[in-house]
Amino acid sequence: MRLITERELIRTVAAKWAKQYRPGSWSYNNEKAEITRRLFALNPEMASREDVDKIIGNNSWTTIRCNECNAYVSLGIQVGEEPDIASQTVILCSACVLTVYTLLQERPACTYT
């Protein structure tokens, strides 16, 4: 379980993009190589979400969406595996985390032996 922020997504987007679109992969081409170059040229502490989105051409690499309520948020809690195409991962916003907490407080604790 870990906290995900918009800044963290910006800090890690170049490496994640390069891993997905690496030379020799089926998805690699000159366009992906140019995007990789441009992402690594960004200052990850100063770049905005819009800067990254403009380079990639969409916002799918810089948005955080709660998997419970579908809200787009600036931070979330990732639960489960590291996100991948077949991972079991959930991202929750703070409101949904509070709902989970409330629901758990209303139930007696379960233990298995």
C-alpha cells in the first residue's frame, strides 16, 4: 500500500514510459523513441502535468482516478500489486478510504486460525 501523488507520477513517467516502449519491444517505433527523449529532458520537479500530457498526447500517464467512486484526484492510496496490465491493483481517494475505515469500524474483527 502506498500514497500516489500527481508529482510522483510526473517524477516516474519517463522511466515507466521507457520500460513500456523499449527498443526491441513490439510497441517501439520512432515516435515512441522521440517521446521517451522528450520525457527524459523534462525537469521532473518543475514539469507540470500538462507538460507531460502534451508530450505523450493524452493524460492517461498523469491522472489518478479512484477505482471506487471514479473521481479524478490529486492523490490516492494504491492497494495491491504494482500496476500492470494484469495486476490486481486498486486506487482509492481519501473519501473512499474513510468509507472503508467506517465500514470496518462497524463490524467486529474477523480472525482466522
